[in-house]
Amino acid sequence: TMATESSSSSSSSSMKDAFTKYADYLNNQNDKRERIVKASRDITIHSKKVIFQVHRMSKGNREEVLQKAEKDLAAVTNQFVSRLVKELGGTDFWKLRRAYSPGIQEYVEAATFCKFCRTGTLLNLDEMNATLFPLSDPSLEPLQINVLDYLLGLADLTGELMRLAIGRISDGELEFAQKICKFVRDIYRELTLVVPSMDDSNDMKTKMDTMLQSVMKIENACFSVHVRGSEYMPLLGSEDPTSFILGVPNVDI
Amino acid sequence: TMATESSSSSSSSSMKDAFTKYADYLNNQNDKRERIVKASRDITIHSKKVIFQVHRMSKGNREEVLQKAEKDLAAVTNQFVSRLVKELGGTDFWKLRRAYSPGIQEYVEAATFCKFCRTGTLLNLDEMNATLFPLSDPSLEPLQINVLDYLLGLADLTGELMRLAIGRISDGELEFAQKICKFVRDIYRELTLVVPSMDDSNDMKTKMDTMLQSVMKIENACFSVHVRGSEYMPLLGSEDPTSFILGVPNVDI
Amino acid sequence: PPLEKQFEDFRAQLEESGTLRERIRAVVMEIESTTRLIQASLLLVHQSRSTPEVLEKPKAQIAVLKELYNRLAGIVGESPGLYYRYHGDWRTETQTVVSLLGFMHWLETGALLLHTEAEEKLGLSGLEFALDVEDYLVGICFMSNELPRYVVNQVTAGDYDCPRKVMMFLTDLHAAFRLLNLRNDFLRKKFDGMKYDLRRVEEVYYDVKIRGLAANGDSVERPAAQGQP
Amino acid sequence: PPLEKQFEDFRAQLEESGTLRERIRAVVMEIESTTRLIQASLLLVHQSRSTPEVLEKPKAQIAVLKELYNRLAGIVGESPGLYYRYHGDWRTETQTVVSLLGFMHWLETGALLLHTEAEEKLGLSGLEFALDVEDYLVGICFMSNELPRYVVNQVTAGDYDCPRKVMMFLTDLHAAFRLLNLRNDFLRKKFDGMKYDLRRVEEVYYDVKIRGLAANGDSVERPAAQGQP
Amino acid sequence: PPLEKQFEDFRAQLEESGTLRERIRAVVMEIESTTRLIQASLLLVHQSRSTPEVLEKPKAQIAVLKELYNRLAGIVGESPGLYYRYHGDWRTETQTVVSLLGFMHWLETGALLLHTEAEEKLGLSGLEFALDVEDYLVGICFMSNELPRYVVNQVTAGDYDCPRKVMMFLTDLHAAFRLLNLRNDFLRKKFDGMKYDLRRVEEVYYDVKIRGLAANGDSVERPAAQGQP
Amino acid sequence: PPLEKQFEDFRAQLEESGTLRERIRAVVMEIESTTRLIQASLLLVHQSRSTPEVLEKPKAQIAVLKELYNRLAGIVGESPGLYYRYHGDWRTETQTVVSLLGFMHWLETGALLLHTEAEEKLGLSGLEFALDVEDYLVGICFMSNELPRYVVNQVTAGDYDCPRKVMMFLTDLHAAFRLLNLRNDFLRKKFDGMKYDLRRVEEVYYDVKIRGLAANGDSVERPAAQGQP
Amino acid sequence: PPLEKQFEDFRAQLEESGTLRERIRAVVMEIESTTRLIQASLLLVHQSRSTPEVLEKPKAQIAVLKELYNRLAGIVGESPGLYYRYHGDWRTETQTVVSLLGFMHWLETGALLLHTEAEEKLGLSGLEFALDVEDYLVGICFMSNELPRYVVNQVTAGDYDCPRKVMMFLTDLHAAFRLLNLRNDFLRKKFDGMKYDLRRVEEVYYDVKIRGLAANGDSVERPAAQGQP
Amino acid sequence: PPLEKQFEDFRAQLEESGTLRERIRAVVMEIESTTRLIQASLLLVHQSRSTPEVLEKPKAQIAVLKELYNRLAGIVGESPGLYYRYHGDWRTETQTVVSLLGFMHWLETGALLLHTEAEEKLGLSGLEFALDVEDYLVGICFMSNELPRYVVNQVTAGDYDCPRKVMMFLTDLHAAFRLLNLRNDFLRKKFDGMKYDLRRVEEVYYDVKIRGLAANGDSVERPAAQGQP
Ligand SMILES: [Mn+2]
Ligand SMILES: [Mn+2]
């Protein structure tokens, strides 16, 4: 009626033009977001598989397992992360962060997990980001993992390290377990100082609680091996109680 | 060590064979689920667009708008629902329901919305399911939308109908608004009797509350038009107060 | 050791970004208190003061806003690409700014303040620091929420032509919004609210019309855009 | 009218499915009470009764379970393709069933009850109503949770060879589970628990070994599968 | 031994009480499904059907309810003194029953259904199994929640006298509730809601009155209590 | 040992403070039940009784409140500096007291009850135990929430001049509150509610005005402050 | 009018029941503070004081409890049939009472405190006010939760026979509980906890046994029931 | 007019109090970041570094805290009687401060940091700005939460006497807390947690003792209080 009649006027049509532009903008943005969510889901699912592969490690098959994990990780990078990088097309890193953050966090978890098992050290953010450079069209700004996603991924890493440590103790690799314990404690301590400056620290605060639980689970496992080992220390005349752990005592007692 | 040594025995290797089978099974299942989640997301996003298209309806452009909406809906069916149907491959309809249910619900919402605007009637589940038959390889059992997803989608439909009714009143289509009101009331009443028998009725119970809110919003809008129209009824000697609504009175008063 | 070194770096980076954020917030607080001044002045529009008189004070504040957004753009511009990292810090306030600018603009011209016009008024044209489209749209919805109250008070004060003008403006605006495909989010909810604003204005128009109070009962044509609506 | 008609149909369908569900639940409650009987009998294994003696009663109950699952399969089989619609109704109970069958099987043979063997024991081989693989795996994890307690009580009762056997069994089982790619879900959590079971059993083995109590201190070879472990 | 003897006794007691509870629940489920039928029929009152026509069906269900409460009273009466032990099992449903009976009664007579009348309708007069006073009061609050919607739809259907009647009814009811010294509990919260019902009804009455639509525009006096509203 | 000694001291302190708190609560409960009496009497204002008649009873209760606050001040005054330690115990009730005193005062004089006047009425002038300013302000917001309902019912009862008076009062009050720089807290939220009260009152004034019912249709000038509104 | 009359009656009823509840609560608070005294005294059992010495003080408090339950029974007995209406008011405290009585009894006799014995100790034998069976059972579960700690501390203090005794007691208790068909409720959950208590005690017994510390290393036979454990 | 005058006054007051609060918060944020530094340094105590070495850094921070509390006391002291008005602003942080001071003190001396000692360390002795007793007690509870982890790691590092010392310390502390009659509040909940800390430490002591690792295996007598644990 009235409204309909009047909408042919010039003011109304300029409004329509403008809103058509806004509509295009919103449609593009939403489509892009959706593609990125999907790319992120793929990264997540394949990173999880890498993590499982690492957990297959035993004393005997370490090299073999790690090599496969590293190969799989490289595949995640080249296939799935690179697709995310392409979908982003060098822009909107912060605007669409929520759409890809879960995938990137899981990817950080997988990559740092592999690296720690290989070298016992932390894979740095800079090193990770260096591997992302070649994925990008050189004319575009490359996706760089931001500190926040890196730290959130690191927080989850400690959960996997805890699982690993419990398994390693079973396999007699107590030294490795102690190394993990120290590593996780170091990360936890460093994070206590970093967390309050993080952009949205609430997520991270609950992760810190879980992390402390993980640390304590490892500590309790080490404690229990230790007191058990200590029990016969005098009996055995050994000065290193840590050699008396399960799996090791093929020595007759 | 011990464990590693002994794992070459026959019992252990039959265990390994069995678990390799389980692993394959789980991997396939998870991959399939992931593909279906993605197909469902696509259905959701495109069904939402159909719903928006229907909301563009005004008194003057009804036919045009609805035709486009119906065309878009057909595209959703043929492109995205059919992909879901293919990914399912005629199996696991209930097992993977949670992975595709959100998309199917939104699809029900869009399809019933179009149909109501076209005919003022409810698109039946059987009619919907009939359109899914051709999407399937004839050798496979076709995906059939189940009652639960249909009802959950219907519950959301009432929210869209409420928005539509408010808009129609503005456009002077009071009769259409009253038709919507009756339709939504009917659905609400029928659902009150059906909800308690639904498999997991908790979701649905909150949807029922929202639905009642929607009904009351339409009723309040009709009330307000009515009392306004009634005010001058005696003055004008008209017996139909409902003709005195906004947009209509091009008649000089 | 490299681990400590890296975390030292992180802490430095995050603290730097924290400092940046505090500088942003300081400007945003000034923006907020400027919008309060504008709001307080604009409230007089409901008390049937003449529009030009009412607009005088708040219009003077636009320059202040421009200056503040300029500072904001400067601060955020120091770190290219980080606009959306800190977006949440000025989002709400900017939506309010848009709603006020939009309302003033409409009072003056009877037309909708377009996105580009809003950017211009805030001195953002051509800057990397742009006005986010969704913020603009939410702001316009907020502006729409003010109109029913305005119409009611104008009629009370005897301006019987106001409802028609506002109704036509809102009808067009509503139709324009329907072009958008909104996700189920904040903006969609705000847009739903606009429907109720429109209905309320139509009701007032009807009240006026049916009593023969409408200034120009036989014409519902769109008037040429003039000064005050 | 068609609308009412359709909803009438829905109500009929849903009520029918409700009735089906009640029939399912009735059987499941019997399954549950059978598992309690088995559990109560098996508890005696912790009180150092001889294994064959302990197993006598619960083994007799397997036939009961078989009969019940047969009935369940019959009911669910009436509506082809709906297994997973009602799956939640027998899930937990079936996991418990698997854990008990698995424990008894291990007590008897020293070997893991495989998925196919579990289906066989429940008379499900070849039926459409199969044993869900995840339920089987969760059940096996539950079984593992019982082993540390068993080992502790066996040692207390003087059976010093038990820890070694259990340890080797659990080590293999744990290695087998690692072949799986688990999502972050219930099963993964249960599997994490298995790690602790393994560690506890190792500790007991160590306690026994270090005191020279282990029956056969020089041999950690896997024994040929014999009857009672 | 006394320990086993004692637990044998407990088992018997717990099973007996479990059986009782199941019997109670079976009846309560029937009550619940009867209230759903009544509710669904009563919803038609909002669609401008004539009151007697609408009431026909649900009134027929009162006999069903009566029969069910009779059974419930019989079951609970077997164990004297245990009414409040199982009270929670029928509490919610009974509150709904009261709200529906109260609404029907008001539609028919324009008066509040008294506690004794409610008991009578349910055939509980003189039984040990009484209608708990708090349940009755909560039910009445639930009934009040239905009235604003009813008034709105009645006015839309052209009954302009309805708001006044409902307003006076609710004002009296609200005043009566104020006599009670409610502690801070569930009932208190429900009663607080009644204030909003009254407010909404007053607003509707205002809308009708100011437009001169109220049947008896010059009088807000309390009319002599008559039959049907 | 010092440890035990210290905890002995703590026990004494905690018990003393517990006792004090109980004494405070006892008085606060009496205050609360007095406010209920006042509220119940004031409700009659919505039923078009004459204001002086309605005010008679609640005004008599002010003396009771005064006495109670005197006791409260006495108890709290025993521990200087601890007013804010126990503030939470009388906070809500005092806000209600202010809202009721403010409403009665406005009904009588048409003016806002000032903070000092509120203290005077409660006999707190000059005492260390003062009326917290934020509690006063929240109470005034609560009072504002009652006004739309009052206006609606007055118009229904035929008092067409009421909306104008209330509108002007609320406009002034709202403007005065805008002077305050409220942080994002409880008070801010309550103040935001006042905006809706004002809007609703404006709407009622509009309804009355457009129908030519307003007593003095041509003037929205501020009237000279007179006694009763 | 009947409406007001009815609400007058309700007011009286609600107030009466409110008063009753307050009287109940007053007694329950005394019960609660008596249980604290007992708890504090019993804590010394963990510090390897001799049992008779530790029990002296708390046993004296049983008379106090008896007196309090007598008063409680008196109050509740005034309203026959309402035991379960107010049951929630003393439920938790009574469960604690049972757990303490049960622990003391076990410390003295090595046997389980039976339900009838508990009622006797509280002077409830033959009264209408009985000890609810579920409360008794929950209380016994709470008692079981204390035993692992007791065993750990006893072993630390050199009493190596304690684990065996406690293990046998808990094994029997656990088996007795298994006879009950517990539904999925609070009691079921508490009983599930008992399994962990038993497991922990078994582990301690294992630790003692494997180190040859158990007093009677060669015998896990059930000893004839003797006095103090 | 008095209304505007009053609100002008309020504005001034609210702004003054807002400014005060901001100054308080600025100091509290510094306190918070100091406690983080202390916390991070103290974490090294779990990595078997020698106590004096670990304590060096955090002890240096105590002077910083002292300075900050001095500033805080200065700010709050400007408005006598308002300590508890702003108490919530430093409450949590102060509880953390107490827990850290308490832990360091215990590491150094083996004794509980008394309330007066805590005030002394923070330079509050004799000031009007005191350390609230409940904050002190909550802080001590937080400290207790750290002890089980400390004991576990000390034993792993070979210090077998640590569990006994901690157990005796915690037993005494727990007994002292029991003297307090805590209401059902935050402090009560924290104290309930201390029971679990004690239980865990007892278990660790048991683990060490049963393996003959405890330094002084035959004696659980309370040693004469000596310096460092
Ligand atoms: Mn992970
Ligand atoms: Mn929707």
C-alpha cells in the first residue's frame, strides 16, 4: 500500500542500493566463514590422528612411530592447513579467528607433541609459523598462528603429555617420564605469568586448572615409583633408586 | 621389555588382528560422521537463505518472491540434501542422526514455511519424504526424515511464522495474520499432545515455551489492531472492524 | 633457555597489546561520555522543543567524536591487521554513535544516514580503520527503537504530520533490511525489534488519520526531502 | 482435516514406539538384574575361592542372558533399521554384560574375549541385532578396572604368579587399544583409566618380584594359554 | 546372623515401598495424560469458541480424574501416615489439575474454585488422602497465569466486558493471597507472578476503557456476583 | 601455645559478630513485615480510593519504621566503623522502605522525597547510621516502577489529568538521574528501567490527549507545584 | 465471603505449620552442634590414642542426643501423619548421628550397629517417631567412608592387625548391602562409594601382608567375633 | 530547585567514591601481579630446589607487598569507617597474599604464620587498616591446599621426614580450626577442603612408613618444636 507505492522514490532507491551492497558483503563474509569452519574441522580431525599415532610409541618402536607421525603431520600441514590458508586468502585473520581457532589449537597440540617426543624441547611459535610461509601465495600476507591460539594449544598439549608419561612409566622409561614432568611443570609455571595478560583469559583459566591436575597426576606416578623403588634401595646397595622401576628389573633380584 | 617381548605370541597377535579390525571400523565411522556433519551444515545455511527469501514477501511481490524461494528450496534439495543422502548411502539413519539432525530440522523449517505461504496449509511429512525418494540410488534404502526431526523443525517454523505475522499486519494483510495465528495455535495444540511421547522431549519442551511466546505475540498484535479498529466502529457504521487496519484505509475518513 | 626466552617474548607481546588496549579503552571512554552528552541533549526532542534548537548542541559534539575516532584509528593503525582483535572494545559504543548520528541526520534531512555517510561524519573515509558494516546496521536498528517514542511525543505536542513521515521512513528501512541474509544472531534480534517499532508508528498514524488530524489527509505521497521532517 | 489427521498419525506412531520402548526396558531390567547376580557371585573371586568354584554360578547365568538378548533382538527386530534409535536403552547394561563375560572368559582361558566371541556367547552371531563395537570396547575397559583389585587380593591370598599373568595380559590389551583412533569421548576417558590399571598391576608385580615371591622369577615368557590363569 | 537378618528385612521393606511407588507412578502418569487432554481442549477457549461448547469435552474428563484420584487414594491409604513420604510423586500433576479445574470453574461461574470444592470434584472429601493446601494454592497461581491471554483473545473476539470481570476477580484473589504470610519458597515465587498477571489485565482493561469500548463505560463499581462471566 | 591462643580469640570474635548479626536480622525482619503492611494498604490506591483515605493507614506505620531504624542504629552503633560490614543485611529492605516512603510522599505533595527528608522520616538525621545514598537512589527507582500502573488505573477510573502530572514528574526525575555517572551495576540497571516507566506514562498521556480527554489539552506547561497531584 | 474465609483459614494453617517447623529446626540445630562435639572427640582416634580413652567423651554425648530426639519426637508427634512432611528438616543431621553412633559401636564391639540398636540408643524404640530405614543406611555408608582413613593411621601407628579386621567387616557389610535392590538415588550413590572404601582397605591389608607385617600372616580365616577390634 | 541540587550533590559524592575505588583498584592490581611473581617463584619448591634458594626471590617481594599495602591503607584511611565498604575490592587478593606468606613462613620455620605476624609482615600492625580475620583464615586454608603436593614431591626428592612433619602441622591446624563455629559460608567450605589435605598427607606418610623409609620409623610421637622442617 502506501509504503509500497512510495518506495519508488529516489531516497528509497538509494537506500536499496546501499543495502544491496551490505547484503553482498554479509553474504560473502558468511560464506567465507563457513568454508573456514569446515577447513578447521578437517585440521582438527587429522591432528587428533597424529596425536594418536604418537601415543602408539613404545620403547621399541619409537623411531618408526615418530617418523610416521611426522609424515602425517606434514600431510596435515600441506593438505588441510594449506587449504585454510588459501580460504583465508591473506585477510581477516582476527575477524574470523573464532572460526578456525579450534583447528589451529589442535594443530599446535599435534605439532608440539611430535616435536617434544623427538627432541624433548618445545616447538616454538616462530618455528611453526615459518612452516606456514610456503603455504601462502607469495603475494598475500601469510596466515600466522597468533600467540593466543598457540598458548591455548600448548595448554591442551599438557594433557597429552600426562597420558604419555603414565604410559612411559609402564614401559620402564622413568627418565623420560621425569623429563615430561619437568617440561610440563616449566610450561605451567611460565603460563601462570602469561595468562593474566591474555586477551580473553577465562578459557585459559579453566585450562590452567586441568593442567595442574595433569602435573599432579605425573608427580603422583613418579612418587609411587620412587617410594616403591626406595624400599629396597638399602637392600640392593644402589644409590640410584630411579633404576628400580618396572620393566627394567630384568636383573635378577 | 617383557610386554614387548611377549607380544609376539599367538594370543596377542589374534588380539592385534581383532583390534586392527575395530580400528578400521571406528575410522570409517568417524570419517563418515564428519562428512555428514559438513553436509548438514550446508543444508542449514542454505535453508536459512530460503527462509529469508520468504520474509521478503510483501503484498505486491508475493508470487515473485515465493517462486524464487521455491526455486532455491529445490536447489537445496537437489544439491545439498541429495549430497547428505549419498553420504549416508542408505544406512545408519539413526546412528548418525545427531550429525545431520540440525540440517534436516532447518530444511523442514524452510520447506514448511514455503508451503504455508503458498497454500496456507502444512506440508506433510509424507509429502516431504516423497521428494527425497528420487535423490537416492534406487538400490539403496532412501533417507526418510523421521518424525522427531520433522516435529523439531515444525517447532522452529512457528518462530518464523510469528515474524511473518507481525510483518503482514504492517502490510495490512490482517486476514493473513489471523490465518497464521490460527495455524500456529493449531500446531501448538496438536504438539501439546504429541510432545510427551517424543523420544527425548526435553529439547522440545523448551521449544514449546518459545512457541507459546510466539503465539501470544501474534495474539497481542491482533488485539491491538482490533481495539484500534473497534474504536471507531460505531462511528463508521461498519460491521467488520477488521477492515480498519493499517495500510488499508486509503478510503478517506 | 629457549623455553623461558619464548615465554618472555610472549609476555612482552601480550603486555604490549594490553597497553594498547588500555589506550584504546581510554579513548572509548571519552567516546562514551560524548555520546551521553549527545543523548542528554537529544532527549529534549521529546519535550517538543524545535528541532534546529535541539540539534544545535549535539551537532557540535560530532566534531569531538571525529577527533576521538581519529585518535582511535591512529592507535589501532599502529598495528596493521589487528582491527578485529580489539573490535570488541569499541563495538557497543560505536553502535550507539551510529544510532545517534543516524537520528540527528534523519531529524535534519528525513533520510537514512548511509554507511559511507556515517564514516564521513566520523572522518573515517579512506582510513584502514573503517566502520564495521554490522555495527552500522545494529546502530540503525537502535535508532529505529527511538522513533515510536518520538512520534508519540510529537503527536502529544500537536505535530500530526510526524507519524506519516516516520511511518514511510521506517517502512522503507524495514524493506531494505529484508534484503539481508542475517544469521541467527544479535543483529537479527535487533531487526525483529524494528518490526515492532514500525507497527507502533503505524498505530499512531492510524490514530491520527482516523480522527482527521493528519495534516494532509489525502496525500500519502513521499514528500520531497526537506529540512525538518 | 489433514493437519489433525497427520498429528493423529504421529501420536499413534510415537505411542507405538513408546510401547516398544517399554517392552525393551522390561527386558533390559531383567538383563540388569541378571548382571547383578553375576556380579555378586564373581565378587567371591576376591575372597580367594577357587576359580572354577566361583565361576560355576555366574556361568550358569550366561544362558539366561542369551535368552534375554534373544528376546531383545526379537523386539528390536520387529522394526528394521531402528537398532540405533533405541540403542541408549540397553547401552550401559550391555557394557556391563561385556565386562562380566570378559572377566569370566579371562579367568577361564587367560585370553581376551573377542567381539565375535562375545556376540556368540550372547547368541547374537548372524543376527541383525549386533553387539555395538564401542559398547564392546567400553565393556573391556570396565573389565580392566577390576583387575588391579583382583591381583591385590590374589597376592594377599598367596597366589604370587597372578600379577605377572595379569600384567602381560593388560600390557597386550593396552597396546591393542592404542591402535584405535578415539575421538575425545567416553571411550577415550575409559581407556585413559586402563593406563592406571596397568600401572597398579605392574606395581604389584614389582612388589612380588623384588621380594622373591614371584613363582617363577626367571621367566617372563608368555605361558601357553591354559585353563585357569 | 543378625546382620544378614536385618538386611533381609530391609530388602523386603524397600521392595515393598518400591512396588508401592511404582503403582503410584502408574496412576500419576494416567492423571498426567488426562490433564493433557483437558489442556488441549481448553486451548480452544482462546479461539472464540463459545464457553459451553469448549467446556463440554474437558468437563467429561473430570470424572476420569475423580476415578484416578480414587485409585491413588486407595493405594496411598494402604500405608497410613505415608502421604507425605510419596507426596512428591503426585505434587506437580496435582497442581496442574487444580489449575485446570479452577479455570473451568471460573469460566462457568465467574468465581474461585474453593479448596473444598476442588476436593469434592476430585472425590477426595472426607478421605484421609486430602488435597494439600500448598498444592491447591500453587494450582490457583497457575490458573491466574492463563487469564491475561484469555482476556486479550476475548477482546479480540469482541467481548469487551471480559477485562473488567477478570480484573475484579484477580484483584480480589491477589488481595486474598496477600493475607498469607508466605515464606521465600516456590509458592511465594508463583504468587509474585500473579502481580504481573493483574497488571497485564489492568492494561487491557485500560485499552478497552479509553476507547469507550467497555460495555459499561461509566462504572467500575463491583457488580453483584452473577453466574457466568 | 600461640596457635591455640589465636584460634581461641578468633572463636570469640566470630561468635560475637555472629550474635550481632542475629540481632540485626531480627530487627530487619520486623522492618520487612512492616513494609508488607504498608504495601498492602497502598495497593488500594490502584482501586481508585481517595488518596488521603488510602494514606491514612500506611502513614501510621512510619512511626513504627522510625522506631525500628532507631533500634537498628543502636545495635550497629555499638561497633563503630562496621556499618558497611553488615550493610548487606538491611540493604534490600531499606530500598523497599525508601520506595514506599517516596511513593507516599509523592502522593501527598507531588514532589520527590529528598534523601535528607527520607532520613528525617526514619529518624536518622544526625546519626552515624545514615541512609546510604545508593540505597536511596535504588529505592527511588523502585518507586518509579509503580507509577505506570498507577497512571493506567487512574485513567481507567476517570482521572485524566494524572498522566500529565506523572509524566512531568518522571521527566524531571529521569533528567536528574542522568546527571549521575552510574557505573555498570545494580543501580544502573534499575535506572535503565525508569526509562521504560517514563515511556509507558508518555504513551498513556498520548492516549488521553489524542482523545481530547486531557483536562487542559492546550497546555503542557509546568504547573506551579501544588499539594496533591 | 467464602473466598476470604478460606484464605483466613489457610493463613492460620500456614502459620501453625511454620511455627512447628521452627520448633523442629531449633531442636535439629542442637542435634547438629552435639554431633560436632562428638566428631571433634572422635578425631583423636586417628592420632593413635587408645580407643576406650577416645570413646569416653563422645559416649557421654549419646544421652544428650537421646534427650534431643525425645523432644523432636514430641514435637512431631503432635501432628500425627506429618512425619514425612517435615522429614527433610532432620534428615541430614540424623544420617550423621547414625554414622557416629555406628563408628563408636564398631570401635567398641567390632560389630555393625543394627537399626534397632540405633533406635534404642536414641530412645526411639516403640515410638511413632522412628528412625527412617534409608537414613539409617545412608548413615552406615558415611561410617564406612571413615574406615580407610582409620586403617591407614592405625597401621602407621603400628597396629598391623587392624586392616584384616576392617576388611572382613567391610566385606560383610558390602555383601549385605548388595542384597538390597537400590534404585538410582542418593543411597545408591553412597553405597557405590563403599566399594572404594573396601578396595582401599584391601590395599592396605595387601601392603601389610606382603611385608610380613600382618599379625597372623598365615590366616585370613574369619576370626570368631570378639570384642574390640 | 532542591531536586537538582540534591542530584548535583550525589553526582559529586558518587564521583568521589568512584575515584577512590579506582585508586584502590590500581593498587590491588599491583598486589595481584606481585603475588603472581611470588607464586611462580614458589612453584620451584616442587622441583627439589633447596628451600633457602627457592625462598630468596619471593622473600624479596614481601617488601614490595608491604609498600603496596601501605599505599592501600593510606587511600582507605582517607575515609574513616569505609573499610568494609570497599573490602570486596581487595579481599580475594589479600587471601592469596596470606596463603603465600603463610607457606613461605612455614617453609622457613615449620610454624603457622599468626594473624599478628601476617599483619606485621604487611606493615599493618597498629594501623586502622587491619587484616580481616576471615581473610586470614581463608588464606591459611589456601595454604593448606598446597601441602599435599609439596609432600609428594619432597618424598620423590628423597626427603622422607617431610610427611610426618606436615601431618603433625596439619593435624594441629585442623584441630584449631574446629574450635571455630563456622557458619555455612565460604570459609566453611574452604575448611572442609582442609580435611582432604590432611587425609592425603596421612596417606603419603603411610606409604613412606610402611616401607620403612620414614626417618624415625619407630616414633610418631610429637617432636619438640624446632626451627626449619
Ligand atoms: Mn588433546
Ligand atoms: Mn528459524
